[in-house]
Amino acid sequence: MSIKHKFLYKVIIFLLLPSGLFSQTFNILDFEAKSNINVLSTEAIQAAIDSCSAVGGGTVIVPAGTYYSGTLFLKDRVNIHLRSGAFLIGSSDPNDYPQLDIKFKTMFSPVISNENLKDAKKKYKAFLFAENAENISITGEGTINGNGNASSFQLGNDGSSKESIQRPILILAVNCRKVKLEDIKLKNSAYWMQSYLACDDVHLKGISVYNHCNYNNDGIDIDSKNVLIENCIIDSDDDGICLKSHDKERFCENVIIRNCTVRSNCNAVKLGTASVGGFKNILIENIIIKSASESTIRDWQKIWNFIDKPNTGLCGISIENVDGGISENIKVNNICMTDMQAPLFVKLGNRCLCNTGKLKNIEISNLTAKTHSKITGSISGYPGNYIENITLKNISINSSGGGTKKDSKINLQENETLYPEVNMFGEVLPSSGLFIRHARGIIIQNIDFQNRNLDFRPTMVFDDVKQGYVYQVNQIKPSGNASLIKQKDCKNIHLKYKTKK
């Protein structure tokens, strides 16, 4: 009997059974999936998923063993449960991943108009894919491995060629409701590990991500609403947890990220770069941030000067609004970070040349950081466009220092149309602790700066800052005659601070 006929037979039997007489559990072995490196079980696993959904939903069991598959389409009310010792591994053949015609159109999935990629289209591929589905989940103690280190997927960085953007994402959910991942281990995607686009009610709990085999190896990418990410461990070559906004008619909103450990060679927790609609009501709390456990692609110490440790990430917390969106009501609390080049990067930019974006109402509190470059924390808008209402409270930053008198006189270019990154202004900032430019309504309370080496730069530089309050700043006086706070074109700045001896 073929897999197709077995599928129809099982559905008929389940439909004829009285309600409540069966558990609606479907084992992929019953559909002839094989724990065999030489056998592709795509058809069998898909039949189990389809059968489960057809009878109203239930659980598809992946028992202990190693199963290879191409693209699997997730269906309504189906939980895929990987038991301990189960390994679901993506095929290394790109032909086993069809191009996905994503019906929910945003900037995520249009035709590319770049001159260097004239004929390319953003038709994504994925290992596990769902669109317009409800109540889908992946649980268990097993592992899903995207096989992204296969030679067939070594196609370069995002957008470097027409082929590179067609590496499969491990999990892609589009316009879905009630999506849950719990306890599962995710490893080695050929591209982003997981992306949730235009979904509502996403819950990621206790998952473990290890993504170090290719370019663009993000840990989690979110462009959705009503999202809870908790108790997760992320270890990624690219951004760890990244919120995105691809649609001008829709916010990425109501997102809570809490009780996670994030390790990254790039940005540990990031809002952006895509920020077309914007971000609203975001809470990030109780996060441990470290550099990634390995760095197979990045070698920042060889690329940039003044980085005093071989393995570092770019930035702990990055909040970026550069595509015209409106971002507001963002809270970051109780963050402990080490091994980053910069502690925080808050940027209102104009990459889209639309000149309409807003970034406001941000509170960052109870943050401790040990950093390893001359790129200090920065908060910057651009001429005529201010970041508004920023509060920094109970902050402690231990930086490498080493700034010279020449460094203190650097006149930074605006660069508002460039790709936003902590090093977009160069490898040195003119302050040792904090650089703020084009901002209105700044409150700094109980902030402590320490430099591990002599530094001749002012601790903080305020450039075009309107209405600021600075209380309880604790800092050893900068070397030479440098001031604690240097102001340029500022108005209504109220200072009350002390220096350590």
C-alpha cells in the first residue's frame, strides 16, 4: 500500500471512530519514515502531519532516531513532538526545498530592484513552513538540524548573489496564529534559524539555539505581535534575538523577551534593522549577554582597531529605527553583559530617505556591562530629527578606555543613511562612556563609568541635546584636562554629579 493510500485509510478509520476513543497521536514510523541517512522521509512525515490535521489535530511523534527530510508544511492544530534522541535533519540538496510563494506580501518578499541582482526574487525557502495556520507547535527534547554547514549551502552572505538569498530558513511562519515552540533544540540553519512574520500570539519557551555554520545565522527573528520569548538559550554567529518590521501598516508590537541567555558575534538583542512600521510596547528584561561560543566567520579584532579581546560581539542592546517607522514604549531592564564592543546603540536614522521616522519613550535600567573597544554606548538621531524621552537609570559600564587627546577631538560624520551599526561612525567615539547627539528629553540617573586604561576623552559628550537631566554620575576624572561632560549646541541641561578620586 502506498503512503498516499495509507494516509487516506488512516483518516477514514479515525473519522469513523467515536469521539474520545483515540488520542490523535500519529507516529511517523507508521507512515514509513526511516531512521536512515540514505533515505529521505519527507513524504512520510508530511503524510503524518496531514493525517493529524485532517482529523482535527493532535500530535505527530518523531521517535528516537535520525530522520532526513526536505520542506515540511505545518498544518492547523498539529504539534510536532520530538522525543529524546530524535534528530530531524534537513536535506543537503537545495532541490528538496521548493521556492515558497508567500502570499502575505511585505518588504520581506518582493522582487529585488538592486542593479546587481536584476533577476533575483525574494522567494524564500524553508525547512519547516507554515502560512495562515493556527495552533501549530513544536515541542520535545529532540533536535532539529538544518544541515546548514553542507557545502551546497555555502553561498556567501545575504544578497551577495542570487543564490545566497535562497538558502532555506529552518523555521518560517507567516501570518499564523498561536505558534508555540517549547524545549526543542535548533541547530545549524543554512540562513536565519527561525522567522515569524505577521504572526499573532507566538510563544518560544525553553528552546536552545546553536547557529554557527553559515552567514546570516540569526538566532530568532520576530516581526509579529503578542510575542513571549522566555527561558531560552541562544548562541548565534549573527544577531541573537532580532525584532524586525517589514510593513508600514503594521507594528512589531507587544513583545516580551525575558530570562534568556544570549550569545552573539553581532548584536545580542536588536530592534531593526528593518523598521518600516516600527516597534511598540517592547519589554526586554533579565537577560545575560555574552559573546558567542565560537566565531567561524567573524574576526573583529583583525578587522577593527582597538578591540582588546579576540572574541567579542558588536553590541549588547541595539534599538534602531531607520526606515521611517514609529517606535515607542521600549523598556530594557536588568541586563548583565560581557564581551561586547559596545553596551548599547540607539539610532534614529534615515536609511529610507523618507525623513518621517520617530523613536521615543525608551527606558534602560539596571544594566551592567564590560566592553572591549573605543566604541562607547551611543544614542543618536540626525539633524532636525530627535530621539525623544530617553531614560538611563542604574547603569554601570566598565570599558577598556585608552582614548587619546586626538580621539577626544574627533568630529563624527552624521552618516544617517548608512546601515546602522555600532561602528557606523568609525572605530573610535570622542567620549569614553556615552555619546548622545540629536536628542530631546534625556534623563540619566545613577550611572557609573570605569575605564581599565587611562583615557583622555570626556566621559560623556552631548551634541545638540535639548532638555536633559543628569543625576548621580560616578566616574574617575578623565585624564589630562578632559571634562566629565562635554556639551555642544545644547539647551536646558541640568547637571548634578560627582567624580571619584
